[in-house]
Amino acid sequence: MMLVTTGRVILRNSLFDSCCYRSHLEAKPKSLPVVIDSTLGFHRVLLIFSHLKILGAPGGVMTLFHFGNCFALAYFPYFITYKCSGLSEYNAFWRCVQAGATYLFVQLCKMLFLATFFPTWEGGAGVIDFIGEFMKATVDLADLLGLHLVMSRNAGKGEYKIMVAAMGWATAELVMSRFLPLWVGARGIEFDWKYIQMSFDSNISLVHYIAMAAVVWMFTRYDLPKSFRLPVTVLLALCVYKAFLMELFVHVFMLGSWTLLLVKAVLTGAIALCSLFLFVTLVHSN
């Protein structure tokens, strides 16, 4: 008697699953994969996965992989830098958060200043106002003041101050300027290289802000040798006007997106190597 009852229950569930599968297949024939399986309950799994667009959506899996690659390429270097630089051992997380909050305040002040004193350029298409763009780039001097403010409020060695300020500053820029474009754009159906380029650019920005923080720290030292003042000042100017130089290169040489990214990486690497050389020389000389 028990075997008969169990057989009826299994047959009833199987018929119910088959009816649901057929009705859903007739309603949305393109949302289900062409898979026929007689295993009990497997129809329900297919229906759920197709309803959630995990299997049935065209390019859904590739979109997920593309977003994961862009996210890992953009954010994991920051996490690795935080762990390997020793900041995690000093419990510097909230110090980095405070540096990020300072970044937001500085950017807000810069936006208000630019909106007040620098109106929108109304020239023709393809024409760049070099003087106006140069003056706008000069406003980035506020970033130097912000980094100096963050480092002056942290006690410790120079390496610790530099890494805290740079990590907080770069991470805040990453979240504010690249999180939404990656979340919205990289999850789209169509593949686009610009999100991979955006992820590479975030790594370049991390190196840029570490070098900038190191140069600011050296420039504000009272015992900076006279022979170091000129190269440190030149590096400060390059850090401030790097974006203006990139825009100038694009306009003059008609650089493509990948070429521009390569030029930016080379210029940032050169600034970082020079900053590292001066920093190591200054620290060991004292």
C-alpha cells in the first residue's frame, strides 16, 4: 500500500513538473535552454535559472565574467597594496577613511571654485582653450594641500604617512569616479574595451597618488637639502599638470585610447621612479 502511494506521489510531481515546463516553454520559448531531462525535479531547476536569466539570457555569463574581470583588475591592486604595505598591521583603515573624506571635501571645494570662476568654454568643436585648461589644472594644487593636511594629522614614519594619505586619496577617487561606470557599463550585454582601460587607469592613479604624496612629504620637510628642491619642485609640477599634458598630447598627436593609456602609464612610472629615488636618497642621507 505504501509503495502504491509513493508511486502516485512521484507520478503526480512528475506530471506537474512536465506541465509547468511545457507551459513556460510555450510562453517564452527563447528563455529556456534546449535541454530535455527526465530526472524528477530538474525541470524546476531549469525554470528557476531561466527566470533569473542565469542560463537563458544571451551573453549573461560572459557579462558576469566581464564585470568580474574589470572589478578585480580595478580593486584588487588596492587591496593588495593595503595588505602588503603594512598598513593593515598598523590598523590604519580608519585613517585611510579620513583621508578619503578629506578627498571628498577638497573635490567639492574645487568644483565650487571652478563653477564660480571658470565658465564653460564656448569655442568651436575641436578647439581647446589652452589658457583656460591650464588655469583649471592649476586648481589641482588643492590636492597637494589636502595630502599635506592628511599627512600632518598622522603621527609616524614618513612611509606610513605617505601610504595612508595615498591609499585613502586614491581609493576615494576610485569609488567616486569609477564604481558606477563599472557597475552600470561593464554589466551590459555588449563588450567594450573602455571598461578594461578604466580598470588599468585606476591602477595608474594609485601609483600616481603614492608618488604625489611622497613628493609632497619631501617638499614640506624643513631639512630638505638645497640640491633636492629643484627636482622635487619639478615633480610637483608634473603631478599637478599631468592631466593637462595628457589632454595636450591627445589634441596635438591625435592619440588613441590605448596609446593615451600607455603614455600615461609611462609618464606616471617615470614620476614614481624619480620620486622613489629622491625619497630613498633623502631618508638614507639622514
